[in-house]
Amino acid sequence: MNVSQMQPISNKELDYISDCISNEDLLVKQCAAAAVVCHNPTISQALSEHIRTHEQHLTKLTDALLQHQHLAPTQAH
């Protein structure tokens, strides 16, 4: 989508993205914790791959927010 065609993110969308970021962060932490106690190299490798996948999801979500940052209202103090 062209930057000039972007619409501001609604509060509902922001809440959804925030929940997704929290969920992805939790999944990264859970996979990392499981990898530490895992003694099976195959499972440990799979957990490491899942960590990378969830980190990529976090990056995509953050990038989406950054792309819309210029559309966000500013607060005057």
C-alpha cells in the first residue's frame, strides 16, 4: 500500500496489535525456557526455529506500527 493511501489505525486495531505483540513475546519466552531444559537436540532445534519465527512476527508487527506512526495523533501537554 502506498504511504499516501494509509489510514490511521483504529483503537480496536491497536488493541489487537498490542495483544499480538504480547502473545508473540510470551511465545518467544516459553520456547526459550523449554529449549533450556530440553535434552533432545531435535526438539531444541525446533524450539530455536520457533523462537526465530516469533521474533520475525514481532518485527513485522512493530514495523506495521512504525509505518503508521506519522498518522497517529499527537498529544499536546
